[in-house]
Amino acid sequence: MADAFDSGRIARIVIRAPNWLGDAVMALPAMAAVRRTFPRSTLAVAAPPAVAPMFEEMTDAAQNELLTVERHSETAMVRAGRFDLAILLPNSFRSAWVVKRAGIPHRWGLAASARGWLLTRSVRPPERPRHQSARYLALMEALDIRSSDDHPRVSVTAASAQRARDLLAKNGLDPSSTLVGLAPGAAYGHAKRWPPSRMAELAVRLGSRGATCVLVGAAGDRDAGREIESALPRPAGVVNLIGRTDLRLLAGVLQQCRAFVSNDSGAMHLAAAVGVPVTAIFGPTDERVTSPIGNPGYNDILVHPVFCRPCMLRDCPIDHRCMTRISVDTVFESVLKRL
């Protein structure tokens, strides 16, 4: 659908960020492309509460304004911004309906979820699978927004870095500690989780090399953290921060780590964007689509080839072989290379 307009008269732009942390990180290069194409426009990012704090750190989005939007008030908040152009990164019908109701005259995004009639400029989704970050950049290119092959970058503010140092100090860790972050959870489902008992064995082996492992994750990952702690010998040399960090504090803690081990998760993408070497363990999900691309050249993507992956299932109906066949030795050697 055509949408003729004078780009020089676009004074205010809002980008609707993805709803998931990992997707929001992978969208940063696309957001940077909008900033380059409209250098004189006021740029706002609208993001849900679970994602918005990331944009309070220093990101390539370089937005002038940040809107933390709740479902019940999103339309009113966006309308109050008096934007000339909305660029939608989520593919949902609702995101297009919100900007239509908010009265934004130019509304751009993918023609997905039967929402094409709500957009003034729509782009057909790509037919072939490609990395999610590349999909966002392809959308920008189709919208005549100058993109590049940038990777996601998040620079931690001094305030967040100090909060992280204070938290680590309260847990007996000083700046000279060799920290390895472990993210044992995964929001998508249990099938994405490398067995917690193996995370525990990995922590013990890294501890024997002088590293201290720091468990991180959201409150929903506490069960995985408890499983790891229960499998550890005493004393273990592991600090459990699962459920004890907000998103900005998590970014600060990640910055203090020398290496990071994670399932396919938002924390994995954030760690790579902060610049930490990541060992990413993939099972049912597709590493070609969601592998970490921040900090290029320093990440290790571990998979075990089995006939049934990537199945994209939340729970494995058989024996979880895609994850259980990735050995502790394999992960341990990967982390040692990064240390």
C-alpha cells in the first residue's frame, strides 16, 4: 500500500518495540536505521514494562523519548504523543489497531495478522526463514529506511554499573572476581532448558578453575535455580541472583561477567549486546533465527543434530535428546576458551 509523504515534514516518529526482551535486542539495528534516516525527527520508542528499561541504558535506538505502555492505556499514551509516523516491529493486529485508533496519519509495518487495512504502508513478510534481526532490517529496507549490517549494542550506564557492583559486593564478590553468568531458565518452556543438574556440574568445574558462577534470571526461573543449588556440593561458590535483579541491574551484572552460558533466552541476547562472550545452548528452537548476534566473533552456538530439531515445542514428547546430548564437557570447553 502506498503512502506518499514528505519525509522532511515528519517531525515525530514512534517505533513500537517488540514485546520480548530478546526480540527487542535483535531489533536495535533496525531502530538505529530509523534514527539515521530521520536524524532531525523526534524519535520515541514505545515498549511494554518488561522491555522498556533496556532503552534507559545507552542503545543504538538513540531515542529522544521512551513510552512505557500498558495494554489498558497504550492507545491514550500514543495519541498524546501526537506522532506523524508509527513504525511497528510487532506483527500483531493489536499493535496496528492501537496506532490507527491513536490517529497517527502514517502507519508502517508488516502486512501480517490480517492487519494490512490498518496500515498506510505495508510490507509482505519474507517467505524464507531468516534471522530475526535480518527480518527487521528487511522491513526497514522495504520502507526505504537506510539499514546496515550493524549488530545490537547496549552500553550500560554508570548508574547501573555501580548498582551491579554494589549487589555483587553484598554477596561477597569483589571487582577482581572472575565471574561467569549462568542463565538456566527460558520463558518459552522447559524444552529450551539445558538440564539444571548439568548447569550445577558446570558451575563446580568452573569453580575448580577459579571462577565464580552467578545465576541470573527472572522470578519464573527460581525453580531452575533451586534445582541447581540442590545439586551443588557445599561450599559451592555460586551466587544466586535469580529474581533479584531488574532489567537494568541485570545488564550491569552481565557487564561484570567474563563469560555467559545461557539457553535461548532474552538474557542471552542482552549479554551479547552488552559485549560478554556467550555460550548459547540451543535445543528445540532454531539458532538460524534467534542466535545471539551482538558481540560478533565471540559467541559459541552449541547444538546437537537430531532428526526432530528444531521442533519449536515447549515440552519434549520424547527424551529431550537435543539438549541432553550436549555434554558438560562441551559447554565447559567453550567457556574456558572465552575465559
